[in-house]
Amino acid sequence: MSWYYVHNGETVGPVTQEEFDELRYSGVLNDQTMVWQDGWTEWMPLGQANLAPVASPAAPAAGLKLGQKRAPMESYQQPTVEASHAQEVPVNTEEIAAGIPLEFEEDAAQFVSGARWFYWIAAFSVINSVIAFFQGGVYFVIGLAYTQIVDLIAFSLEPEIGNIALIVGLVINLVISGVFALFGLFSLKGIRALMVCGIGLYVIDGLIFLLSADWLSVAFHGYASFCLIRGFISLNTLKKAGVKVA
């Protein structure tokens, strides 16, 4: 019987039943480790596999002399994945993510949710700019004040230089929105400096709405900023605990 398991975000296997029991006994595998064996339809945490407890080895392992101690767990060399089997294991990212220790699952969810706000901010800023380009007269409060300022400048210049002002304004807004989308991408990779930079720029963006007394946009910016900051705090918690986030 062959076993596979997830370690540090990577699939390891196949390993024999004896090797698998040794990994359990040595502590390399715990109840949260995602495991799979031939014949199963999906991965599951080891603690839900209903396996019998592993007893202490009754005799020294082969090759050990009497009185010789086992190598410490840190020196254990984990088996590598055989290329011929690598594509046969039904792994998906959601199942691997389930291997996060239970006490950090809430932090992981808050971090991902917070970082993804950058994507929403970027997307609705683009929508606002497109609506402004076609003179739709409406905008979404989730968007950026930066892009609205660019739109105002473009419309003020249109009588003098024509539609080129609107086109240039739209391009500039696409670049600004793209920068915020990159903040989301790098935040999800766990790069704290860029996440802080993105949060700072978004807070400043909210202050611009405050100066213009756009209270609905101010309120929404406050909520989105709270979610972003909460995500950053959760990222710090995961980093300190050594949990891999990217």
C-alpha cells in the first residue's frame, strides 16, 4: 500500500506503509497533515483517517547496531516524489490549504480576504473610469479618488485638445488601477512592505474624499481600510508562527 502526504505545501510520495508509520511515530505527520492513499477518492487530514495508533518500534531498525540511537527527527530525509506517479495524485489547492493548523485558519482566511480587497478596488476603479469616459454620470464608491481626479483633469482639457485628453486620462487610470491590482498580487504572496504601501495609498485616497465631503465614499473607504489592515495583522500572525502563505 502506497501513501502520499503534503509537507510544506508540496506533495510527497509514494511511501510504503512502514515508512508512513515511521513518519507518524516520529512526529513528521500530525492530525492536520493532508494524506492520500491508493483507492481513495480525495485527500483528508490524517486525524480524520481513523487509523490505528502507531506503537513504539519493538526492535531497532535494520542497519542499527545494538545500543545505537535513532537519528533525530530533524535529520530525517523525506522521500521524494517519483516522476511516474506525480500526475496520478488528485491534489488541488483547496485541499492543500486545509493543511494549515486549525488555530491559524481564521487568520489565513482574514489575510486572504483582506488582500483581495486590492483587486476589487482596482476593478471598480477601471469601471468608474470607463463610465466617465463615456460620460455616464455615475460612479462606484469602492473606486479610487485618484482616478476621479484624473477624469476631472481630462474633461477640463477636452475643450482645448479634444478627445485625446480623455484617452490619455483613461490610460493613466488603467495604470493606477493596475498598480493596486499588483498590491493585491504581492500581498497574497506575503510581501508585507508592499501591502503596507498599498494600504497607506488607499487611506490617503479616502482622505481626499473626506476633503470633498463625499461621506458615502469616506464610509466605504473606512470599511475597506479596516479589512485591509485586519488582513495585514493576520499576515503578521501567520509570519510569526512560520505558516507558509504563498
